[in-house]
Amino acid sequence: MTMAIGILLLALSFVGYAWWAWSCLGIDREFVPVFVLSLIGCAVYFGGLGGILREGAVATLVAGIFLLAFMIGRMLHARRRPIVRVRLSDVLLLLVALAFLQLLCRSHLIHYDNFSHWAIVVKQMLSTNAFPTASSDLIDFKNYPLGTASFIYYVCLFVGHAQPTMVVAQNLLVFACLLAFFGVISEKGRFLLYAFLLLGISTLTLFNLSIRTDNLLVDFLLPIYALALFAAAYRYRQDLRHGALAFMPVAGELVIIKSTGIVFAAFAWLFLLWQWLACRQVEGKRRRTILVAFMVVVLVSLLPYVAWGWHVGTSLASVQNKFATSAASLASTEISKTPEQISQIVGAFLRTSVDLTNRSTLGILVANAATIICYLLVRRLMHRRWAILRTLLALDVAVVVYYAGILAVYVLSMPWNEASQLDGFERYASSIVVLLVGALVLCAVVDIEHSFAFRLEERPISLAFRSASTKRLYQQAVVACLAVSLLLLLSELNGMQWEQDRYTDTLPARFQQVTNDRWSENGTEDESRYLIYAPDTDGQVTDYYLQYVARYYLYAPNVDAICLFYEPNMDNLLSQYDYLVVAESDESDRTLLSMRYGVSGEEGIYRIERDEDTVTLVPE
């Protein structure tokens, strides 16, 4: 019942903000969801920075409900009826969203990085109703911005703390961005444009296999946020006021999704400036107006990023952060590298970047080849010059800049043991490939729209074709796009379903079954010392996966793991801890614990009691 009330309040709040953004601010409905959710995320984020995270979230919810009441009152006073126009494309997109949501509502966290950062941060925020502080021992990487975490906190605060709730909350941002893509379409009656764009969105899932959307990782969110900004920049290329309004909160949220969000925001800012300058008269006063408006957009968008930098430099100044770039950090023995090591990293990076067995490399190659072939065919058969070739050149430059940035991270600010293995390369590269392919799809949609023989305002839809054969070709193209889109989306759904079906066999599932998912009522971390035992299957102990999973579910920072007991040192080892947790038992631990301590050694929690030189295990 409480969850139902929370969902209702959230829905009313969202509707209030959306109605206000559409009716009062004049934001197009395709951009309303991403505008509203980003605005909420930024509001909660600034509340967290100000030390009023919970109060800020409640105030944000109340403000949305107040706006809904205000909009209803204004409508009744004017004696108007709300007009809601539902298109066939709206129904199609809704069905796709519902297909994913029904699976996401049953999803669980599996990926390593959920437990090393993204999920544990949300869990602590929900437990303490505050941002992590320098004394938050559970959080290793405290300099990661909290943009998405703030929005997830907002949803979970009212709906509940379950893992599926966290995943659905983040995917609301994903769906909002994808809906914004359709804002580039001006001729709403051209169903082919919607079908083709849906095909493009489905194609993006091919480059998202290393991340997927059934977790809290943000590597897919970064490029689609940038693509939503591209769509807004194009839609409002001749409208400075609405363009600035739609752009600022979305870009503001993007820069605090992750540290690299500033790179994707920079691409969007440059595209916005180019659109404003290219589509308007740029002489004299008009040009100055555009430049002033652009500077306002950039400065306002940067406020969350600057505020986070200030927060890290003050409240977290004493913390050694991952990927830090200060002079002291770069000179540390963990980060600094010898010329030989740098040469090894650069060589491995270059080889990996051109390795066609990597999905990201293949994606870049295929995107370039397909674009060039498509341009030449259109030029020869339709005698039109599409803008997509020029777009491809700009995007390739962006890819090169981004890859140079990844290399700089490996060389300058990543520890040697991770940099030598190019840790996370495929995930990082997939983000820019999604941006490349997505931007090409958006440009192709615009080019296709401009290639029709007649505009819809010139004649009825049924007559807006050059001939019967072109109309038939149009219909066949719609069917083909929808068919391929359906196959790709089903493949993505099946992949996600397969991951969730095997959840019971994963380490997080087995560990949760042993310890349950512990939540502290007052946010206090469990200071007990835990020793976790499990076989080192797939390196789950040596790569620290088990430890991070244990810290998340136990809500305890003092966790160590072991994959093999050494009998002569058993008493000395166990005496240093308060609890032994057998996450996965095997014959070795069962035999040893049974013979030495009289316990079964099966999965479970054992309290360690010390009496002078005697160590006793007591099953919990």
C-alpha cells in the first residue's frame, strides 16, 4: 500500500512538472520527459550538496504536485478541456517501453561496478539521507559525481529500496532520452521516419552488450543524453529562448552523470552553437545575441559540475580519489608510470583500438562504411546531397578526441595494474560508438525527411508521394524497418532475460541468500569485522568482486575475503574478525571447519568467539 501511494505521488509530481513545462514553458512534448527528469535530478542534487537531501527531495515532490493543482485550476478557470493527441507512433513507443519495463521490474544487480560504486552509493544515500562524506568507508570512489544517484534516490525515497526500483528509476532517464530523439522529426505524419528512428535506436543495443540497461552503470546514459541534446539543438535551431530552456537542465544533468560527462556535454555545446549560427543571420547584433545566449547556456549547464568540483575540493579534500589528476596524485607511486610502462600502455591501446574482434572497433568501421555507401547511392539514384557525410567527418574527429582522452586516463591517472590491462576499454569505447551511430541515425532521419517530393503541409498525407510506386516503396520500407527493429529489440530482451534467469547462480544471489540485504535504520555502518570464504571461481575473490558484494549486502566496510584456509594459522586468522561468512562452501572448508570447530561449514554466518587462546564458531 505504501509503495502504491509513493508511485501515485511520484506520478502526480511528474505530470505536474510535465504539464507546466509543456504549457507554460512551451517545451515540445518529445523533450518534456528528459527536461523534467533532469530538472528533478539537478534539484535533488543541489539539495544533497546543501546538506538537505531528504528535505530537498520532498520539496521537489511537493512542488510538482502543487504545479499539477495550479495547472488544473488554471484550466478550470479558463473552462478549457485538456486536449491529448495520441499518434500511432506514440502507441508503438509505449509498447516498446512497457516490454522493457516489465522485465526491468524483475531485474537484479549483477555487474561488478554496481557493487563497487553505483549501487552502494545509492544505498548509502537512502540509508543516511545525505551524500557520502569523507568518513564514508563504504564508498571507495567518492569523487564520482552523483547526478543519476540523486534521481534514483528521489524515486526510491518514495517507492522503496528494492533493486528493481533502482534499475527502473535509472531507465526512466534512458527512455526519456530515447523519446527526445523523435524531436528531430517535423513531419509527424511520416511514419517511415519513426520506424527508421526506432530501427536506429534498436541498433544502439548492439553496442551496449557490455553494459545493458538492467543495472546502474551510466556508460550508455552518457551518449544518449548527448544525443538528446543534439536533437534539442536541431529542433530549436531557430528558437533561442526555447532552445536555451530545453538545453540547460539536460546538459546540467549530463555533466554530473560521470566525470566524462563534461566531454559529451562539450560535443553538445559545440553542436548547439553551430546550429544557432548556421540557421540564423549572424551579422552584427544578431550574432552577439547568439553568442550571449550560448554563453548563458554553457555557464548555467556548468553550475552542477562546478558545484561538484567545489564539493570534492572542500568536503572531500582529504580523500584519495580514483582517477585523480592533481599533481600529488599523478606523482604517487600507484599512479605514476615509467617510460617503459607508458610505451607498453600506448602499444596495447593502439592494437586494441584497431582490433576488429572488438565490437566497438567494428562498429566504427561499419558506421563509416555504411554512411559513405548510403551517401553515394543517394547521390547517384536520387541526385541529392545529404548532410550525413559532413556529419560523419565531424563525428570521426570527436571519436579520435575521445579515444585520445581514454588513452590519457590510462597513462596519467589509472593505477598500473588496471591500465596495463586496459581495464574497462570496451565499455568506455562503446559509449562513443553509441554517440557516433546515434548521431548518424538522427542525421539520416533529417536527410530522409528533406528528401520527400512534397511537404505534408502542401497536400494530404495520402497524396504526398511522387507516384504510386514511391508510395509502395515507402510502405515496404516501413515494414522492413519495423521488422528489423522488432528482431533487434527481441534479441536485447532475450539477452536481458537470460541474465536474469541465471541470477540465482550468480555470486550476488548466493550471498544475499546467506546474509539478506541489510539496511541500516539510522544509516550507521556495521563496524563488525567480517571474513568471507568462497572458492575463487572466475577470480571472484582475487579481483575483489566478492568483497564488494559483501560490503553492499552487509553494509559493512571491514570485509576481507579468503579462498583457501591454512590450518596451522586458522585460530590466529579468525581471532582478527567478529564473523566468518561462508558464501560458498566446498569440501575443503566443510571438512576443516567440522574437524576443528565442530560446525558444518555450510553456507551461513558464524559468530567468532574468543576466550584466551580458544576460538569458537557459533552458527547464527
